[in-house]
Amino acid sequence: MRPGAKIMFSIAAFLGIVALVYIFSTMWVQDDAFLYGLEYTGSIAILLAFLLAMMLGGYLQFTGNRIDTLPEDWEEAEVEDKAGVLGFFSPGSIWPFAMSLAVGVLGLGLVFMYFWMIALGAIMLIWASTMLSLQYGMPKEKH
């Protein structure tokens, strides 16, 4: 079993114990004279965290059994054995800033429920994300 799967299953085991303790303590321990019983919000949150950890552990276990030995598992591995393609990073682009402005306009529109501002922010966000995706696919004079 890979270390990632072991860590996720350990977290899941911890969350399972915490969920049991939390559920039984909220069901049987009364903090006042009138209100007691299962506390649904916390119980569901801890159970969902347990299920998420189990799901991730299962995925890591499933994929770990099907891949070859990774460079970090070799004793004689060098740093460059793990290095892959780093990709291309834009040295200077205005579009991430434009996207953040569009998200700001959209957020303000949602906060104050100005439908015209929501529409403007959505249009700005679609335009900025499209231009970010296409900035190196167009000739330099077009952007």
C-alpha cells in the first residue's frame, strides 16, 4: 500500500472514531434541561468528511496498485528523474487582472442583487476568460 493511501485511511479511521464519539455524545449527553438528541449538522459534516477520506484513500489505493515504481521510491533517484514538462507560463498578461475585476463586479452584483451588474460581470468574466485562453493563439497585434 502506498503512503498516500495509508495516510488517507488513517485520517478516515480517526474521523470515524470522532464521528462515533460525537454522535453518541450529542445523543446521550444533555447540556440543558430541554434540548437533547442528535445534532444533525455536525454529525453529517463529520460523516461526510469520513466518507471523503475513505473515497480518497480508495482512489489512491486503486491507482497505486496499477502504476510502476515512482522516482521518489528509488533510493538512487536524482532530482531530475521526477522533473517533467514544466509548460509555458505567460511572462506578463493583463487577462488574469481583467478576470479578477470581472469576478469583483459579479460579486458586487450578487451582494447587492443588481441584475444589471450581475449580467455585466458575467459578460466581462466570459470575455476575459476567453481572451486568456486565446491570447497565444492569435497574432500579437490582435491582443
